[in-house]
Amino acid sequence: MIIMSQNNMTRESRMAQQRKQSKTAASSSKSGRSKRSKKGPKRRKPIWRLIFKWLMIAIVAALAFGIGLFAYYVKDTPELKESKLVSGGATVFLASDGTQITRLGENRTNLTGPEIPQQLKDAVVSIEDRRFYTEPFGIDPIRIASATVYNLTHRDSNPQGGSTLTQQLIKLAYFSTAKSDQTLRRKAQEAWLAIQTERKYSKEQILEYYINMVFMANNVYGMGTASRYYYGKSPKDLTLAQTALIAGIPNAPSNYDPYAHPDLAKKRRDIVINAMLRNEKISATDAQTAINTPIADGLKPKSTQTASADNALLADGYIQEAIKAVKKKGYNPYQDNLTVKTTLDLSAQKKAYNLVNGTDVTFPDDKIQTGITIVEPGSGKVVVMVGNRKVGNVQMALNHATQTTRSNGSTMKPIMDYGPAIEYLNWSTDHKLDDSKYIYPGTNIQLYDWDHQYHGLMTMRNALTQSRNVPAIRTLEEVGLNRASQFAQRLGITIPANAGLSAGIGSDVSSLQVAAAFSAFANGGTYYKPQYITQIITPDNIKHDYDQETGSQAMKSSTAYMITDILKDVISSGTGTRAQIAGLYQAGKTGTTDYSDEELAKNPMLSGTAKDSWFAGYTKHYAIAIWLGYDKSSEQGVSGTSQSIPARLYRYLMSDLSENVSNTDWTMPSSVVRSGNELYIRGYQPEDEDEDESSSSSASTSSSSSVSRSSSSESSLTESSSLSSSSSESSSSSQIESSSSSSGEPVKSSSSSSSSFTEVMPPTSR
């Protein structure tokens, strides 16, 4: 009993213990659930906090990167110098040897503080930077943001700038305005210099520097200089309307030039006036009175600028073209403070200038003008350009070397007539042409030669050598005007669409175009566009090199060689004997344009004179084209004796240029075959040439000589002309026996070497 009782107790005890453990476990489980219930589920952070966090990280990183990039850009910033802010600097043009030709930016009279009237200050600040006086660092974030928004929303409009007046001053003094130079690097340096300027100089000093710095068109710098140039008085004496124009010009000097664009100038002036009104610097009544003032009120007649240095004067025509070339490359030579290296041969330029303004060559008077261009055939580099003579100390005068309003006469024949005939029709130099009565198709107009005679059948060589008009026009007619025009186009000469056959004996071209075209004959058929600039250095010392442009094939080498071979004869025995230089391998062509019957009827005193006289010639190293004539050709013409001046000028210039270069003949290409004195395109030579070349050569030479003597026996010093639009030639010799070799090359003087030349005067003319 006792044992059972103990067992029962044991069971009861174990069961009680199990119940207790179960209760404890349940209580623990409940407690755990309660704790978890009280803590709740873990929540994620808001997405905007993550975005904000990474945005701040990006901003800090960008800021750090920007500061680093800014520091990198500004480490090479030019040093801030007051001398740069005062004088402004200038664009310097250098000759090919590094000698300075001229500086743009010298026509400047600086104003000092007391000389600058408040009205001018108010006008400048109102239109350029109305917050100028409140900007502490020289940069305006509000203006930059406003300009950015405007430019993004007005893509078709002219972009607005965010530069302050201080930044504009720095830009003018130190940097280029070319679009290609509008880089972050340049902008960073500009801002850094502007900040330094604001720290170092007062607002009044900065404004003074700006007023004296700006370009004001017409080679005028500074508002004080402009005030006297445009109105003949100091800024303090200007009216409100005049002051507003002066303040408005710098934004776009060429557009707001009151002489060239009076309407645009008035619009700009009125914008300045309204800006002053908004800025409360003038009253509404004063503003309206100024707006009603005509733009020409008080404006002086435009004056001609005088040259500031000898080199600028003697190279005036060249400088004009070099300035245009710089602008085409995206720079403003009047504002960008550049260093420009050109192709000009300053020594040769001086000799050419002195030649036309001195006494070595006799001119009939000081009114007769000339245009001279010398080009390197292998590159297109313009090494000499003379645009006028006897114009005094005048800068930016009419450049006769580039004017395209005068006919080039028979210097057009190789370009429009015989060159295309060889190129397209495979003519030989002894191709037979008919010099007989000719009537222009579809008209009753008869074409004459200078002697009013016809010489019958002749070779192409002799037709060109003796410059016969009728064979030239017959040649052009057979080639076709369209194909001939395409040939000329490849040589840089555009023939008007409405031109007739008379274009073959003269078209309106410049000496620059003729020199460039003849260069292609000289170099074997490649045309190079005329080149003036080889390097531009911006104020931050970045060099932009302009290597020789790739030329374009204008004609076959056979065409160039065969034309050159004929043009050798022009100098040795044709109309260009006054250009002879003993021992020199050269080729050339004369050109003369006569007056029409209508012009002679209006002024009979022009009878026996020519409107234009030309000579164009070349060696392997240089091509020269020279025009001579009067600006008022309806009043005075070139006399018979004066018509030889271009050839004589050529002789002087080419003799000098050829002293220091090699003197070698042109190499005949394999596509050309010579038989005696005549040349043929290979495959188009006479069929029996291979069988009896010596016999063919003898017959060809005999025939050629016979025709040459016949056609040259009628030559005289002055060739008188044809009808209205025809051209003629001024022959420099009468009946003359050839002094050339069988190839038409000049005969070397027995006492001269290949690099030393003697000027040879032609036989006396009838």
C-alpha cells in the first residue's frame, strides 16, 4: 500500500510538474508574442531621403569636379596687366619672314575720367550692364541664368550674352571673339580675370577702360576717337541721340556703322535710348526727342583713313584681303588681338610698290591705275599684291588687284578657248584654224582682229601666239560655251550664265583670278585657291595652323603642258616680246580691251586708245598677272605706248623674283608627243609619224614657221580693235624672226648662267 501510494504520488508529482512546465512554456510563448506585437514590423526609409542623399552627393562631387576643372583651366590664365586694359592690344599681321606688316587697333585716342561725360556713362551702363555698379565680383549669375533660359527658348533668335561689362573688357583685352574659341577654358579664364579686375580696380576705372577699348567700326577704337570721327567733337559736346549711337555701336560695329547701315544704326541707337529711359537716366520727353532725331544729324562725311606705317601703306591691298581671310576663319581681326602670319613676301612687295610709284617704269600720269597679283603656282600662296598707285598716304583704298569689273582681253584665250580645245577635243598645237570673216551666230555683228585683216588658215599655235580673235572664237564655238565655262570654273573663274561667245576674248575678272588660273598651267594642271594666312595665334597663345589646301585637278597635265609650250612663243616671238628675260623658262599672254563703237561715238577722243591692258606670265615658281587702266575709262584710255607697261612691269618683277630660285624647263608628260615644233596628245598624232618622224617634223616646222612669219608681219606696237565687246592685243613687235629654239624656249645669253638673267629689249617696232 505504501509503495502504491508512493507511485501514485510520483505520478501526480510528475503530472503536476509537466502541467507547470507546459504553463510556463505557454506563458513564455505568449510573452514572446506580446513583445513582438509591441515592437511591430521594421519600416523602410522614405524614397525621397535616398534621392536627396544621392543628389547631395552628386552636387558635392560636381562642385568638387567643377572647382578642380576651374583651377585646371585658370592655371594658365594670362597675367592681369593694366597696360593691357589701357591700350587694349591689337591684331598684328606678319609677313612670311616674321616681319611686322601692320597692327590693327592703332587709331585710338583715350579718354580720362573727367573727360567722360555722365551721359555717356549712363548710356553704356544702361545698354551693356545695368547692374554693373552692384556686381561685387565682376560676374552676374542672374544675367547668366537669364541669358541661358532665353537662348534655350529662343533658338532661332540671336543668342544673348551673359557677360558683364567687366567680362567684356577682359574679352576685348585678352581673348578672341571667334566662335571656335568660345570654350569652357576660355570662359573660366575670362571669369577669373574679371574677378581679379574687380578686386584691383574701381568701377569708374573699369568703365573708363571699356569706353577706350571698344571697336567702333571704320578702323576706329574707343568712344572718344569715335566721337571725333563721326561727329567732329568731343563726347561732352554730343547730343543725347549722338551719345546713344556711340554707346550702341560696339555691340556689332559692322552692322551699326551709320555710313554703311543707317537704318540698323538708328534701330540700335533707339534701343539704347529706351534702355536709358527704363534705367531712369533720362526723361520720356528727352527720349522721344532723341528718337525723332535723324540718324545723319551732325554726322560728318565719311573720311578715308591714313596709313600708320610704311609697311601698312605699301601692302594695303594685300592687308585688305588678309583681313577678309581672317574673318572667313571665324575671327574678328579688329577685336580679337591676334597674331596673324601671312604669305606675303615683304621684300618683293616693297619692290613692286616702288616700281609702280617710282620712276623705273614711265607712266603717262598719276591717274592711271594698276592691279598686280603674284602667286606661287605650287601652293596658291599670294606673295605680292599691289592694289593701286599714287593714292597718297591712304589706307583701305580701292584694290584694283581684286576688282572684277574690267575685261581681261586675250589673257582669257588660254582659259576659255584653247585650253578647253586641247582638254576636250584633243587638238594638237598645229590644229588648223580659219582666220577669215566671221559673223557672231544669230546676229549681224562681224568680229574683227586688231588689224582689221584676216590671215586665212593658220595653226592653233600661231593663232594664240599672234593673238588672233577670229580663230579663238571659232575654237570656243566648236568646244561649246558650256564646256568652256566648266573649264574656267575649275580655274576659279565664273562665267555668267548669259555670257555669249565674246567671253572667249575677254571677261570681267581680276588680276588675282588670272594669276591663280595661270598657276594651274604652270604646275601641270592643279588649281589652288589663293591663300593669304598660314597661322593665327590667339591671345591665350593657342596656335591655329592653316596648311596648304589640297588643290583640285583642273585639267590634264597634257593640256597644261601644251598651253605652256605655246605661251612660251608669245614671249619669244609673239605679242609679248617686251616681257623677254634672257635665259629664263617662262610663258605668258598679253591682253587688251578696246572701246566699243558706242563708247567711241560718245567720246571720239578715246579713238586709238584701249580701255584695259594686261600681261599675265609665269615660271614654275611664280605666276604674275597685271592690269592697267583708268578708273574713269569713259573719259580717258590707255595710249598705244602705255599698253606695253604691264609687260615691262612683269619683266622687272619676274627678273627679280627668279634670281634666287631654280630655272628649269617644264617636263613633257608621257601623254604628249612632240613632232618638230608641234605637240600632240598621244594616240592623236599623225598616223605616219612613227614611220617617218624626222620628215614629219621638218614639214611641221617649215609650215609653222611660214605661218608665223605671215601672221607676224602685220603686227605693230598698237593693235586697234574690233567691235563692241571684242578684245584685241597690243603687240610689242613688228615683223620678227623667232629667237627661240625648236621648242619655243628662250635662248640663254652667252654671258649668263641659269640663275642670272639679262633684260632683253625687243627689236624696234614699226
